[in-house]
Amino acid sequence: MISFQNVSKLYRGKGNHTALQNVNLQVGKGEFVFVVGPSGAGKSTFLRLVTREEVPSQGRVIVGGLDVGALRPRDIPHLRRNLGVVFQDFKLLLNKTVWENVAFTLQVTGVSRRDILRRVPAALEQVGLRQKQDAKPLQLSGGEQQRVAIARAIVSRPALLLADEPTGNLDPEAAKSVVRVLWEINRWGTTVVMATHAQGVVDSMRQRVVALEDGRVVRDQLQGAYGA
Ligand SMILES: Nc1ncnc2c1ncn2[C@@H]1O[C@H](COP(=O)(O)OP(=O)(O)OP(=O)(O)O)[C@@H](O)[C@H]1O
Ligand SMILES: [Mg+2]
């Protein structure tokens, strides 16, 4: 699903910071992977190379068979349609309802009304928020808002779901509910890659852990924990 082949990422500008160095990593279809490491280790950079928000300075990033760094601009939507992304700060549209937030991307990509009426409730059901569909985001708890963001990310049925510190703004209980939802989505077949600082979450899940430090993979462990 994801293959990093000798990938380095250098941010040019003052200091010329090397955010990733010679990263080689494979993530298979259906895997659940935590990416951990101290602040500045390169976790977000790793995810942004998958989404083509950044291009590698060296090496190749292959996602679902596409050479992401070499994609022509007009082929980028093809990549993005197969990706769901969730962020720490939810990024919901505050003047729209839960339903409208989840339906929005389907509407702009021209999905039929009939399909929207089928898919939106299914996505809300999957994150346990069917009964909140008419609420506005600010009427929800942080954990609920993040679950709306997850519903929005999965409503187009991507093969791959990326989450960049999705529990960073949440208390431990809400964090658990969010990770439980990600886990269930993974059980249904979606590949999930989650960058996180949440030691408790990582330790309780015992999934694959890829640890970055200073832009290098320093550990890649099946059934791993947050620390070595
Ligand atoms: N757009 C950018 N321009 C220049 N340097 C950048 C840019 N984005 C990130 N960096 C640098 O690259 C390094 C890796 O950043 P990155 O955001 O990937 O780390 P991270 O592991 O996600 O950290 P955090 O846990 O704080 O989110 C950092 O030193 C950062 O300052
Ligand atoms: Mg980050």
C-alpha cells in the first residue's frame, strides 16, 4: 500500500533542514501502524509525502502503485480520492451540520444524491454519531468532533486512512473512543497509519510501531509499544 524507497526530505530555506533521511519502509494492505517519535522527528513529513503535500528530495514514495513524487498535478486528485486524512485540529466546517460536513466532499466530487443518502448515514453509524447528524460541530465534544472528521475521511471509502495526532487535543477517554473507531475501520479492511505522541494508546493496542528520530527509522516493531 505504501512503499518508501530510500526517501530523504530536505526542507530548503535557512538551515536546510533534513526532515527525513534514507527512510525505507513498507506498509501492507490492511495494516494498522503507529508512527511515533519526539517532536520534530519527521512524523508529519512522512504523512505529507504520502498525500503529496510534499515531494521527496531523494528516493521514491509509492502509494497504491502510484509514484507519488512523480505524479503530474492533474493526477493528484486520483491519489487523494484513495486517501482519507484526519488532523489533530479536526478541520470541520463550523457553520455546517455534522451531516453536511460528512456529505460535503461527496457533493463536490459529483457523487449522486442517492449514493450520498446511503453513504453518509453509514459513515456516521461507523463512528457512532448517527444521532448527532443535525448538530453543529461546536455543539459536540472534542472526541465527537474528531469522530465526525473520521466519518468525513472514510465516507468516500479510501483504501488508506492517515491520521496525524488525531488524539492530540483530546482527554484520555475521548482519545480511546477515537482510536477504537480507527481500529474498527481497520478491521473492515482500511489500512490505517497514525502518527501519535499518545503513549497510553500505543501501549494498549500492541500494533506495529515505527519509531522515528531525527528523520530516521530507529525501530520498526510488530506488536510494539511506544518506548523500546
Ligand atoms: N515546511 C517546512 N519547512 C521547513 N522545515 C520544516 C517544514 N515542516 C517541517 N519542518 C522541519 O522538519 C522537521 C520534521 O518536522 P515534522 O513536522 O515532520 O515533525 P513531527 O515529528 O511531525 O513533529 P511533531 O511531533 O511536533 O508534530 C522539524 O525539524 C521541522 O522543523
Ligand atoms: Mg507533526
